[in-house]
Amino acid sequence: MNEAIQTIDNGVNVEALLGAREALGQAPEAALFKWRATSEWVNGTHTRSEVKEFFGLGEGQSHKQAFAFDTDHPEIFASEDKGVTPGELLLVGLAGCLTAGIASVATHRGIKLNSVRATVEAGMDIQGVLGMDADVRNGFSGIVVDYTIDADATEAEIAALVAQSQKRSLVFDALTNPTDVHVRVNA
């Protein structure tokens, strides 16, 4: 008896991703991408950043539209709270990257997702940023990502989805491995 194979979608076009992987295997130079964000100071600690253009597949590319992000600091830091802090935006990037990976891997493995929710928390001692204590680092002391996932899968299969997402996440990799960052001033 033939059983119909159920196709799981989860909103991810896995066939296109697998096709891209195959094509890039034949032309690895096309896999070299450069992502770009531009940022302009508005006032005080308020900055507006925009993401529109990037480089990939051997040429300049563009999103369908520009995406703008406002960053600032809360009023308790004598700021105007016109946007999230840059650190919070980093946490958003981590949550978004890991969650997109979970959806992609689940679809590829034929697992239907019903809901995925991530809560990302990071602790920090602001004495470092404020220059109060040179021995306190400026960054987060640690980041914890808590997932609640409802899927047509076992606990072990869900854990494997999360693990594979971490393994393939750009943002997770950038946060957990040293990444060279060069700051230049163009006068």
C-alpha cells in the first residue's frame, strides 16, 4: 500500500536552499558575501541605521526595501529612549538567526512546527561601559537563549533542530568565536 508522503513547508523553500548549495558548490566564489549596514547619528545617544545593499553571487545586491533601525538608551541613562539599545539589537539578531535556522532545518527534516518562541537574556555589569572599573568588561557576561517549541516531533528531534541551528548560525558563530573587527576613520 502506497502512503502519500506529507510535504512539510513551515514557510521555508528547502528545495531552493538545497539548489543554491549545489550551485555554489560548483562556483564557490559566488558564495562570498559582504553584508552592510550604514548608520547616522541623530542626537544624544540616538542613532538611525539602515540596511539595504549587500554583495553576493559576484555582484551588488539589494533588499526589496530599505530597513531602518533606531538605537538609543533608556531614560535611566539620561537618554531619550528613541529605540532599543545596540546590545538588545544584537540579541534580536541572535534570536532571529537561530529561529530561522530551526525553521529551515525542521522543514528539511520533515518536521511540522506549530510554534517557536525564543527568549534571549544577557547579563552585564555597566560599570565597565561607564568607565568605573577597568577590570569589568564592557560586554555581556553571558547570553542565555530559552526556546519553547511546539512541533510534531520528539524532544530528541527538537533538541537536534536547535543544535543544528546553532551549528549553522552566522550570529551564533560571530558571538562564540573570535571575529576580527577593524574600525577605520575616514577624515
